[in-house]
Amino acid sequence: MSHLLEVQDLEVKFALRFGELTAIDGVSFTLDKGEKLGIVGESGAGKSVTGFAIIKLISKPGYISAGRILFNGEDISLYSSTKIRSVRGDRISMIFQDPMMTLNPVFTIGTQMVETLKAHRDITKKDAEKIALEKLRKVYISSPEARLKQYPHELSGGMRQRIIIAISLLTDPAVIIADEPTTALDVTIQAEIMDLLQELCQSGEMGLILITHDLGVVSQVTEKIAVMYAGKIIESGSTDSVVNNPLHPYTKGLIKSIPGGVVKPGQRLEQIPGMMPNLTAIPDGCSFNPRCLIKDKICETEEPPLRELNEGRSVACHMIQG
Amino acid sequence: MKPTLRKFKESYFLYSFKRDKVAMASFIAIIMFLLIAVLAPWISPMNPYDSNNINIMSSEIPPAWNEFGDPEFLLGTDNQGRDMLSTMIYGLRTSIVIGIGAVALQATIGILMGLTAGYVGGKVDSILMRLADIQFSFPYLMVAILISAIFQLVFGVGKYEELAIPLLILIIGFAEWPMYARTMRASVIGEKGKEYVEAAKIIGLPKPVIMVRHVLPNSLTSLLVISTIQVANAVMSEAALSFLGLGMPISRPSLGSLIRAGFDYIFSGSWWITVFPGIWLVLFVLVINLLGDWLRDVLNPKLYKG
Amino acid sequence: MFAFIVRRAFQAVMVMLVIALIGFAVQKNVGDPIRPLVGERVSPEEREALAEELGLNDPFLVQYTRFIKKAVHGDLGISFIYQKPTTEVILKHAPATLELVIGAGLIVIVFSLPLGVFTALKPKNWFSKFVMGFSTLGVSIPVFLTAIMFIYLFSVILGWLPSYGRGETVDLFNNGYWQSGLFTADGLKHLILPSFSLASIMMPLFIRIIRSEMMEVLETEYIKYAWAKGLAPMRIWLVHAFKNTLLPVITVFGLQIGIMFAFTILTETVFQWQGMGFMFLEAVQRADIALLNAYLVVVATVFVIVNTVVDIVYGLINPTVRITGTK
């Protein structure tokens, strides 16, 4: 079966002064048309890098060292920097974390929206503005005509993020990659934005890759989920089954540490002892083993592969039997 | 002290330094310049400030390798008969003394003002910064020229000669303190918000102690970076003043005065009076700037990505 | 926005008053104001009478106010050397300096903008390294030395360009005030070396500032987002990055005007260029206090005006400043 987007054994390394660092160590997942995938993990697990890697936006000294990124069957990781521009911002759009830092402070919203369209379509300014207004309305921005003439700092955080979502919709992309879209926003606005994203992806025309550390957000919006740890996916499956029945010790720990999640009020939140390793010092064997409570000898020497247990469910752990 | 020394030895700073050939070369060059200046009385062929050594008959002699040259005067003599090499060595000495002296003065005033303005804030801050702004926007070279001229007018040339060096240190020192003040203030304001300052306050340490013992050391990197630039500037300012005749007096010429003297003779062919001191001055300022550039690259965390 | 302009203008006036005060105080305490008017051989009684008549024994503040009033009307005293009103002397020397500064300014802009941008975009390129190395050299050579070197090379050795003076000038408004060298080939030839000398100090500075600002801008989130949107590199660099780079550079430019003036003194000396810097030195050497003072006041005014204008222009271009009126 051919997927819309298929990432195969992706590896991303950073060539630093004192050696090479592996930020992503063999990550694979698929996304079909209209599907909503969540990539979850702590800061530093490699989730954002994965998102950037898909559209070849990794800043130097990082580079894709291995793997394929198949979009509509073609490996876009091989695209030249000119060719990738036909995908970036056009077929695959991206939403960044902090809307204040993402919009250029010295240009109007209108300019920043029109230029996106003009970069990908042969279109006049007037027509571009019409499309811009249409998308602004779609994200429920009031008085969109006025907004076009305004500057980023004149708007609130929530509005800015909506505008960014609107920008990502301009070219009717096939996939939106949202990198921590609500982390920089107030809690109340977070909910609004997530609702909006959910609504926009409902029609099934557009796929979503939601990258976040917030399990609550992910369970609300996505259909399937991949949990990342130290540069690898250690568990994946449908969102329901992973969240309600986590298998990997790390995922279990994550679920149990969310307030208002599985743990009832009055019960103790559980902590996972230790910290995720620094990418320069990943332990041998299973990278989670120093913090694992159910580990065995084999976990310290051999790296567990991501095994498919049953339809759609995979875990990378020696101790889980299929 | 030992752990600090070891930390330094293992630090990225030293590592980076050893890797960068330009930095090492400039550092060595600066040490050499300093040595030459300090050892001037011993290594210089003669003392150019001693009028007994100057014979007007031996003026404008070209460098030794020229057919009209004299081996006694390796680089020739200036328009008054002074040996170029000696004058250049002593001139370097003067430049260094004034450069370091002026910067020491600037730094002291500037740091104090900046610390106070940044830490105390409020009205004090506004006033001090206004003062700095006014001074900043006014070219101090002009002020320096004026003060120097007025001094000569009022106190006469003789007295001026005696006090030239301290006077120049004062002038250049006073002129540039805003640079230090601004940097220090920016640094203080940046540090003020950090937790260790809060912690110190809670413990009950008095403000001046917090400022000096805690905030100041953390601001040292930026101060160090601008210091090199300021020394280079101070040296160039002194040269400029001397060139205009308002710096070092003719009896004790600095590199700038030599260049000035030589300028009049460049058309008649005695190029060495200008060229040698010129090259000497440029080399000196260049190595300071190179070291400063390297320091800035290393100590500026923002540029680590490059 | 209006409030912003008013506030800046007010600050400017305050600064000027302070500078005028300093200038005036200096003038009062240094030198003898009577001497230029009457010469040496005058009896003490006559001097005293004249002093009384001129109001020189009045309280300081009164004299200062009188000074300010006269200054506002354009009367800043009589020059000792030229025996003419100082304002007239200054105005006659100003065009020379102006043309020099404009010439140098153009050279700086034309060269430092592209070089600064290029070295920021391709820092490891051999040309960039060459430019940066050259710029470090440039700031290490004092402006007067550059000037001398230029003269030595282009006048003495090569004989291509003249080494002093302004050459043939044209009386621009037919009133003797603006002698312009811009309209004659000879005048322009004379302008080349001095402008390049003056530019030689400013260029390295600007190249570095533009480069460092641009490099910072290139690391920002919004530039990364521009890449994510799939915009063309040229647009990202020359539109997005460039505009954000220019803003801080403009403010620096305002500050540099002061340094430029200082350097014109040096340049004009070397080239015997009859501009304000040259006049200033003359006044210093021959103790023409009134002229000195007038010069200071004029220069201070120019700065303050330039800096205020720069601030206002910055406020106009930078949208984040417009609304609030503060930085």
C-alpha cells in the first residue's frame, strides 16, 4: 500500500567540532491522506528535528545521513535545495512553536501572506489577497481586511498563531507539520488552537503531524501516535490503544505522570527516575535502560528493535512479548 | 587558586586559542611589543629624548641600506637628527603607556558608573545615561583637541611638555568612559534578573557587595572584549592628536608626531620619516585588533554557531 | 508618533543648551575677549570702560542668556583671525566639508552594503575572509596615515591625482557662499583622494556591523520560517533579512556622524582642504576663541539634529516603534 508520506529509517546527524552527534537514529513512520499522527516525547528526544527533516530544514551542521522520505512515492530527501521549495510551504506546510518569533516584525501580515502564495503560484497580488482573506476567515479571525495591514506585534498571541495556521493553509497543502503549536500560548488559547486544528483536519483532505510533549493535546486530536525517546521511536500505534494501554515502560511512566490523565485526583503522580540521556552520552543497549524498572541483562547490551506486535502496534522493548 | 588554573587550562577558551594561529601569533606579537617598550632604555640604540644625542647636522639621513645611509642610524634619522629606530621604540613606549593608562581610567570610571546606573536604576540611571549619551554623540577628538589647545594656551608650552603624558591619559580616559559604562550597565541589567542575584539579596548582602563580588565577575567577558578595542582606539587617538601637534610635544615625539614631521618631507623624498613609524604603528594596532577580534569570537556565545 | 517627535526635539534642545553653556563658560574663562577688538596698546582704563560697555562684568547668567539670544539670531561673535562674523566664516567653510562628507558617505554606502551582506551570507568564502582581513587592517590604520599613503601613491609616485586643495570651484549661488567643487572635472579630481581617505575608516566599521547584524538576523526564527514557507533565497536574504539588518545599522550611522566630523579635521589637514575642520585647527592654533566657540555650537547643533533625524527616521521605518513611541 502506498502512503502519502513514508519515512524509512531516517537518520540525522550533527557534525560538531568534537565529533558527530546522532540526533535521529533510524526513525520510520507513515502518514496517509488526511491522517493525523502525533509524535510525542520530551525535549531533546528528536521530535522537532524529525519534523524539520521531512522538509529538509535542518540547520547546519545537521544533515540527513541515511534513510528515505517518500512523499507521493518520491524520495524528497534527495531533492535539491531548489526542488524542495516546491514541496516546502506548498505541499507540506509547517507551523512553528512561538508565533511572536515566527512572523517577521517589520512586515505586515498581508505582505507575509501574499509572498507565500506568490512563491508557489503564478498569481496577482489581488488574487493572493483574496485567498488570504478566505483563509483568515477559515481560522476565525475577525476583520480580516484590517489584519492584512497590521504588524505582528499589534496582535495577540492567539491571533498570531491563527494567522500562522492560515498561512499554512494558503496553498491547500497535503500535510501540515505542527511543531509544538501551543506550547508558547496561554492554556485557554491552547485549547482554542487545538480545536481549530482538529476542525480543519476533519474533512480528511489534509494530513497532520503534531509534534508535542503534551500528551493531553495529542490524545485530543490524533489518530495514531509515535513515542520518541533519545532519537528513536520506542512505541507506536493508534492513539487510543497507546494512551489507554501503554506497553513500553517509558510510555507507561509518561501516561502516569500527567495530572488529570489516567491518574485520578488524590492519587500520586508517578515520576520516571533519572533523566533522558544527553545525545552525546547515549547508553549501550536500550537507551532507556538506566531508568527502567523492568530491565534485564539483555537490555544493557542489545538495542531492542521496533517490533510490530499486532496490527498497527509496535514496541521497542525486550521485555514485552508480542 | 589551583582549581581555577586547572579549569582555565582545560577550558574551551584555551583550546580555541591554541587552535587559532592568528590569535596565537597576535598574542606573541603583543608580548614582543610590550617587551620592547619595557626594555626600551636597554635595547634602543640611543635615547631620542635626550637633546645631547640630537645633532641637527645628521638630520634626514636615509636608512642604512641606502647609499647615503649611515650604519649608526639603522632606519635613518628624522628632520631633527634623531635616530628613527630609537624614536620609534620610545614612541611605542609612549603609545602603550597612554593607551593602557587611558583605558584603565575609562574602565574605572565607566564600570563604576555602569554598575551604579544598572543596579540602582531609576533616576540615577536616567541621569547617568543621559550624560553618557551626550558625551557619546559628541566627537571626543574635538574635545580632546580643545582641551589640549587650551591647556597649552593657559599653561604655556613648557609646562605642557612635562604634563603631556598624564594629560593625554586624562583626556582620552575621560572621553571614552561612556563606552564602558554602557557595556557594564547592559551587562548588569542582564544579570540583575538572574536568580543568583535574588539569592544574594535574600541572604541579606548589601547592594555594593552584590554588585562588586557577584555581578561584576559575570560581566567580565564583555568588558574584556571592548577593552582591546579601546586600547587600540586610545593608541590611535593619541597618534591623531600628536599628528595635529596637540599630543606629544616635539621634544618627545610619539609615533603620531613622527608621521607628522615626515609628512612635510614626503614630497622631497625623505619617505622613511613617515613610512617606518607608520608601519610600526599600524602593526601594533593591528595585532591588538586581531586579538580583540578573536576574543570577541570566542567569548560571544551567540556566535558559537558559526 | 507625534509625541515621539516632540519628545526627541525637546531632548535635542536641552542637549544643545548644555553644550552652549559649556562653550560659553570656556569662552568666558579662557583668553581675553577685549584683545581682538582693540589690540595691544590700550590703557587699562579704556579696557575697563569697554568691558563695562559690552556688559562683560554682568552676572554670568545674564551674559549667558544674552549669548543664547544672540546665537538664536545667528550672531555668534566675531572671528579674530578673519575679522568677520563667525557665522559667516563657518558658512563659507562648510560647503567644502559637506562635499567631502557626502563624497565619503556615498563611497561607504556603495561599498559596505554589498560587501557586508556578502560576507554575512558566505562567511567561509575566500573573498569574505579577504574582506574581513582587509577590514581589520582598515581600522588599524589611522585616517591621516591612509591619507598620506594615498597622496604618496597617487600623487607623488603615480602622479595621477592632485595632492592638495579643492581644485577649481564654482560659485554655486553666485553669492560667494557655496564654492562647489562638484561641478568641475578638476574639482572632482581633487575630491577623490580625500573622500576615499575619509571613507577608509568608516567602511571597515560598516562592513563589520552590517555583517554581524545580518548574521544574527539569519539565525532568527522568522528567517527559518521564511525558509519553511518555501520562499526564494534571494527574497529571504535581500528582503526579509536585509530590512531587519538595516534598522540597527541606521542608528549606528547616526552615531558615526560624530566620528566622521572628527576625522574630517584630520583629513582636511592632510589635504589642505579648506573646510570646517581646517578652519577649526586654525582657530585652535591661533587662539580665535570666538570662532572656536561658534564652531562647537554649530557642530553640536548639527549632531543633535542629525541624531534626532536618524531617530525619527528609525521610528518611521521600524513598525514596532511607531505605535508606542518608545524603543
